[in-house]
Amino acid sequence: SAVISQKPSRDICQRGTSLTIQCQVDSQVTMMFWYRQQPGQSLTLIATANQGSEATYESGFVIDKFPISRPNLTFSTLTVSNMSPEDSSIYLCSWAGRGTEAFFGQGTRLTVV
Amino acid sequence: EDQVTQSPEALRLQEGESSSLNCSYTVSGLRGLFWYRQDPGKGPEFLFTLYSAGEEKEKERLKATLTKKESFLHITAPKPEDSATYLCAVQGDYKLSFGAGTTVTVRA
């Protein structure tokens, strides 16, 4: 199974700034996903990223706030823009096939002050 | 919309005290039900995939079962290292819908 490396593992950011999270997979995968896990809560899907096309965002998430890039089949980035304290969460990238297990990165713990 | 409900929210066990976690779900066209373990500060770690009612999977002290409406994760004779949050997720189309998890604490 593909191994995912995610960075940074954690960051503390000032409100109003942006942070870009990187996700590298050690083999080519078709679909990658970005999740948010707010404190004490489960995972919420932000968007699905396919190579060569615009990301598909879930209800409540917009491209201006969470722009995503997917330049090739092994790499993706998520940017959290114009951050506020409410954006403090763990952000996770993942890959999965239809009907198969999903594998996750270690997550990025973001604190906005 | 796919929904996943896990119970209980938290479970405190004595070492060796077996118990079960519940995952109730509604999904249009189940492609898979997944169990994950999540330790603090880490991403979810895959445990099991179940595809159809009646299926069972085992790994060490963990056993997952599936019916048409729910799944159970049985922990047999748990050890302190089994302490973690256990997440259940269903896949209907391409995306996973997660439950809120059950946090298990096993005391020595």
C-alpha cells in the first residue's frame, strides 16, 4: 500500500495569514482527499483532488478558503487561507480506491492565534 | 446522505475486560465499512474493511463484524496498548463518511 508523507506536522500561525500543507505519496494514486478534524470531533471531508482537474469541494468548503493543487499523481497541497482561530484543526490527506481502504498521512496540527 | 453513529462515545475498561463498540450506519449502496484506530496526534491507522453482511475480520485482540445496519468491533481481553480512539467509516460512492469515534481507555 502507498505510504503518505505529510508536512508540516504542526504549525502555529497568525490570523490573516495562509499555510500550505503538502502531501506526498510514494506511488501513483488516482484520487486524494483532504480532511479536517476539529478538536474532539471526527473527520470531515473538505475536498477530493484528482490529477489534472479542479478539486471537488464538499458542502461548507470553498476554493477561495481552501485552494488545492494536484500537479501529478503523487503530490497534492492544501492551503488554508486568511486563517482565523476557527481554522485550528488537524488537517489530513488520504488516498483510497473505490471499495478499498483509505490510508492517511500523519496529519498537520494547525493552531491559529 | 450517508450517516454513521458510534456508541459509546467513551469506554473505560480494566485490562482483560472484553467489550464491544457499535457502529450504526445508513448508506446508499455500501461499498465498504472500515474501522480505524487513531492515537493522539496521529492520523487514523487502518484496521479492517468489511464488504457484506455476515462478514467477520480478526486481528490480534480485535474482531469486526457486519450486519446490514451496523458493525461491531469486539475487543477481547484488552491490554493498555489498545487504548485509542476507534473510528468507523462507510463508503457509499467514492468518499468516506466517518463516525465521531469511541475513545477506549484500558487500565492496567
